[in-house]
Amino acid sequence: MAEIVDRVRFIRTHTEILCPPLVPEVRLHLAHEAVPLWQKTEEELGEMGLPPPFWAFAWAGGQALARHVLDHKDLVRGRRVIDLASGSGLVGIAARKAGAAAVVAADIDGFALTAMALNAALNDVALVVTGDNLLAAPPPAADVILVGDLFYEKALAEQVWEWLMAARKDGAAILIGDPGRSYLPRARLDRLADYAVPVSRDLEDAEIKHTAVWTPLA
């Protein structure tokens, strides 16, 4: 069992405070390159085969969704919001800045939990940070569920979609930011807006990702 590391120190050492290109209102602890940070994470924990450091980057789906929420504050103002697989906390922070009454930012990555807390403090907003795997249980009560870039693996996409549909039956509005991942169920979705999102070639296959915000069809 690897020793518990000082995640705050690690994040502050290996990231910079930057603003995502599409969301300059938000400041985040972000990394410039994925592979070196991934390797440093494995070295720090003394483990190999760890998942990528999703928390250290402003992914296209999250940037588009955060931009959409900030530009359409009525979607979340005064409402209870869940930011599913929050990563850096970008989308949840945007929701709070847009006037959400409360935001639960959920992620199962321990570094993400620390990054979300640090990033919330950077932006002077309050997030309820949880490491619970929300997909393993019925959806908690919420008015809005935000999902940024989570349809990149088939099994995960199917699980997320089933969970979102259960939440929708309970009355939650669903908003999804996605840059064209393979397993997004487009035929079941209504396209709300399009964004050209600047991203790093270290992460994606282009410097601009054409990204959309979606909601399930009525």
C-alpha cells in the first residue's frame, strides 16, 4: 500500500495557476503536459498503471459546458447542481459563479478531490466535494446534473447514460459537454450550442476541438 502523499504540495509543485482559454473567469491549477505529470504521479505514489491525471487539464467538454453555464445563468441560478466526474472542478465552479444554490462536485480520484478544493478556494466559491462513486447508487436529489466529457469509454458511457436517465425521471435537468467522443448517444440528444475550444495537442488531436453542449431529447 503506497504511503499517503501530500497532494496539496504535489499539485502546487507540478501545476500553474492558469485560466482555461474559453473560460477566463475561472482560475485553476493546471499542467502543461500530460505524460510527465502522469509519470510523476506514479512515482509519487509508487504505483504503476494509474489513470491519467484528468484533474490537471481543462478538457474541451468541460470548457464548453462551463462557458454555456456562465452565459446562460438561468440554467443553474438558485438550483442544486451535481458536477459528475468533476476533475478540476471547472464546471462546478462555473455553476457556482452563475448563481447555483449548491454544487456537489464528485470524482473518485483522490488528486481530483484535492484539486477541486484548491480550485474552489482560488475562485472564492464553495463546492461540496465528494469522492463517492455516485454511479454506484441511485442519483441523489438534484435540480441540474452537469457532465463534461465523460463518454470516452463504452462501458462507462452506458453506465453514465443509464444513471442520467434515472436522474431525469426524478426531475433533474441534464446538460452534457462533449467534443465528439465515440460513445456519446447523439441520437438521444438535442444539441443546444456549439463552441470552438482551444486545447493542447498533448491531450487531443487538434488545437481546436469543436465541442457541443447537449441535453436529452424530450
